Amino acid sequence: MTIKQALLWADRKLRGTEDPKKSAYFLLKNVIFEDESFILAYPEFLLSKRQELKFRRWILKRQKHLPVWYIAGFIDFYGLTLKVNKNVLIPRPETEVLVEMILSDLCCLSPYPELSKNCHSGLDPESIDCEKRLYKGILKQVQNDGISYFLHSRTGSELGGAGLVLADIGTGSGAIGLSLAKKLPEAKVYAIDISAKAINLAKKNSKINNIQNVVFKKGNLLDPLKEKANIIVANLPYIPTNDLNGLAFDIIHHEPRLALDGGKDGLDIYRQFFIQVTSKIKSGGKIYLEIGENQGEKIRDLALDVFPNANVLLKKDWAGLDRYVVLEM
């Protein structure tokens, strides 16, 4: 079977699935370990018998709507390669923006503008110009906020993070926590999840990516966190129960319901989160949340009930929808 024949066969098999061409290309390149340019340039390239059998097996799985990342067993996220399986939610590009947002804020708290050049990946289309913000006096406002102090001794190319404590709540595959830990090698990062299977997978991902500054804890939300954190980030289940059946077939039938179902109005888990978080965040710390597109005002109200003096910011995703909440203590 040639590349051309393989793609034609896959096209027939995947009719009725989402993005059949994209799925076929993704799976094929991970069978032959070549990039898409190779596939386009060499349509007569002959697959080995083993490659052909593997490709056919993968396409038949995709025909049953199994997500391609579960089939291949990995996904690329913010420069990391992460193992994924049916026990964890597949990390989305919107969550990469959440990571970028945290790192952008940390860069802008640093008194060394050169650090801003080393912690951005450019994923955020509105990446903050840290130098301009610094010289507009933002640094003076945050000098004593409990976060900026740990950056003051940094003069090298890494952001560092000595003395900083972060907590990733509902870590799943470890996408957020591991991405932050990789960029902040001197920080202490907690990765917490209620699922033992998720924690085990996140531990494997830390080894794959050679990340050693993460402490993994199994438990409900912030219960396992025994010290206060400077930064707490959470991407918790926020889809209303009655909306689950309206999700794409691939999602509702294959991704873990535990990581999707947010209860009647989608906010049940966040209500629990806000009850617990008051004793877990340091003075001057920040909380970053990913939310559903219509939940911004409700989350703001929940936050202000617990932290009446906090500055609560709603931030939009690429589509212009409310997607993130930032609480500044």
C-alpha cells in the first residue's frame, strides 16, 4: 500500500467522522514517523506491511469516533509531548493560552525586562509587551504582592521561580502544571486530581519531559494541598449536565465524564473550589480559572462572595468569548 492508496482508503472509511482528512494525515504521519510535507511529496512511498496493518487498525478505531490523540496515545501541548488516554481529558489549545497568560503575568512582574523574551511561546495573539508595562509603573503596584519578590534575583535566561508555589487543580494529564514547571524550574508545583489513574499518567508525563519540580497529590480539589500557594490554576468540569449530550460524539462517548460534568448549571465543582481556596492562597496571590463561555458573570459573583476585595478580571479567548477568570488578591 502506498501513501496515496492509504489516504484514499482512509477517506472512504472515515466518511461521517469529524475532519476525516486531517485525522488520516495525523495518524499516517505517526505510523510512518514522517511529517506532512513528506506525505505530500512522496505519494508513491510504499508502507511496510507492519505500517499498513497499524494504519488500518488505527483508521478503524477512528471510524468508531475514538479521538486521534487517544489512538496515537499522545498530544503536543505547549512544547511538551504528553501521553493521553481515556482516563484524562484531551488538553485543548484554549488551555495553552491559560498557561501563556500566567507566564506573561509573571514576566511582567519581573524587574528584568529581558526575562520576557524567554517565557513566551507566542501562542497568545495579544502577548503582553512586558517592557512597556514595566515602565508604565506596573511593577511599582505589584512590588509587594507576594509574587514579584521571588523574581527579583533573576538575571539569567530562565524565568526561574525560586520560592514560588503553584498548584494545578484537576491536573488530568498534567498539561498545565507540567508546562508551568518546565518554564519555572525553581518553583514548586503541586498537581492534584481526584482520579488515581490521571495522577499516574501525569507522573509518567513528568518523566517523559524530564520535569522534576512537581509534587503529585490525589484528592478532591484543594484538600491535599497542605501549604499556601502563590498561584492556583484550575480547569475544572464546567459543562452543565443537560448540555453533555449536545457535545460532539467523540467527546461525550470517549472522554471521561468526570472531567466534563459540572452539575446542573456547570458550576457545582467551582462552588466547592471557592469554599476550599480561601485557606490555600497566599496574600497577594493570584487564581486563574478556565470557564464556560456563558459563565463569566456567575463565576465573578462566586469569587466576590469569597474574596470581596479581590480584583476579578474576565478574559476572552481567540473567539472573543469569556473563557478565563483571574483573581488578584
